[in-house]
Amino acid sequence: MGRGRAKAKQTKVARDLKYRTWETDLDQLKRELSGGTEGGTGSANGDDTDVGEDADDYHPRR
């Protein structure tokens, strides 16, 4: 029970994603793909923390 409401919401979200018009900033996309950054040294997601030595030990598919 209750599947109808969840399915209707999923359909609404999928339709919104499919038909939404996105305003793409092509200049920003070009900068990101070329590796150029403007105004900072943070990562693309805004996380400015440094990665420690333990990051090399993480292998999720081992």
C-alpha cells in the first residue's frame, strides 16, 4: 500500500528533469573542463580541506 503516491512523485520528478530548460554557462563549463579556476583553490564541490596520506589507502573496489 502507498505505492501510488511514491510512483506519482517519481514520475513528477522525472518529468521535471526531462523537460526543464537549463541555462548552461558554457564559459564556466569550459574553465572547469580545462582545469582553470577563478577566485580560489577549492575543489569543484567547494570543499577546501586537504587530503591526507590516508587517501591513497582507500580503494573501494578491492
